[in-house]
Amino acid sequence: MKFTRSLIVTALVGVGVAAQAVPYYYVDWTSATSTSATGTITLPDASTITVHVTGPMAFVQTAGGTNYWNFNSSIYTSSQVSNAPNHSSDIVAIDRASTYTVTFSRPVQDLAMSIMSLGRTNLHVSYDFNHDFTIHNSGNGHWGGGTPSLFEDVPTVLRGVEGHGVIVFDGSVSTLTWVSNPSEFWHGFTFGVAGVAIPAPGAALAFGVALLAQRRRRC
């Protein structure tokens, strides 16, 4: 019985473990039109997640070009996100006051959004999301900016003042929508994930209880 209880304790501890820096896997943007961009995220087990963004595009880098993530890449990392998207120059750039929607082929967990040059000192630009987020880091990026350079006006509104950095949407995300306003020269982003969505805490608890019952029947 000691072994059985330890299994349940392990399951419950796994639910409540504090966040720590882990590798993130970023979108390889592969195709784009004037109103959409599509890419894939490849996870360590070689499975993939398809990512699709809709909305007016300024441009999309799918291969080559300036790697905007390389300059002061530490601002795209945090105590949770261990690595920046600086292995690739891929970026989606937008410039319109418009609505944008990103969908994932399966739910992802703790989605990171790396942001480059949101707004400028004399023209602040906001992203009004349909999901709460946390600013993990921001500062001076490829086009300058202060420290910090990203601000949370309310739990769902991000404001950039030549903003460069990373925000994280805690929990499971399958679709994310935001309104960008006002129009600006251009600002860019990409997405990274630590993995696919995991069961809710209640599911882990139910698993532990079921496992205990099964073990007792065998005793």
C-alpha cells in the first residue's frame, strides 16, 4: 500500500508544481497571403501543431531576412520561457487597426507570444485579447525601446511603447483573438509552446483516486 499512496502523491504534486523555465518550441511559418499566415510547431516527439493566423498582413518572413529576435534576445525569455525564437528569422508583421485570430490544430498549454516593435514613443499601440495574459519580460529590442516597453492596461489589453518582449497566456488555448489598434508602420510576433494541453487538476485527482481503487482491489 505504501507504493500505491506514493503514486497518488506523485500525481497530485505534478498538478501543483510551480512554473520553472522550460524549452519552448516556436512556429516555423511556411506560407502566407495578404490576409493570413500558416506554419507548424514541431514538438520533441516529432508530432506537429498547425498554426493559422487570419487578418491583414504587412509581411511574413518564412525563410531568411533580418532576424529581429537576435537583438537582446534575453527579453524574449523569462523564469518560465527558457529560450527566445532567435534560431529563426520567421516573423508575422502587421500594420492595420484590425481583428486577428490565431487557431491551433490542437489545444496548447501556456502559449507564449513573442512581440517585436509594438507601437512607438509617440504612438502607443494596443492588443485587446479575448484571453488574460501575463507580461513575462520586455525591454529594448531591435528598434530600441525602454525598460519596460510592454504594459498591461487591464488583464486583457497589452500596450506597446516601442514594445519588445514576451507574454504568456496561462492554461489551455486553442483559439486566440485580438484587436490591434491603431494602425502603425508595422509590428511583429510569433508564437511558442511548451507542449500540448494537459488534463485539468480535477482529471489528475480522478486518475489518482481510480488508481488507488484499482490497487486496493488487487490487494
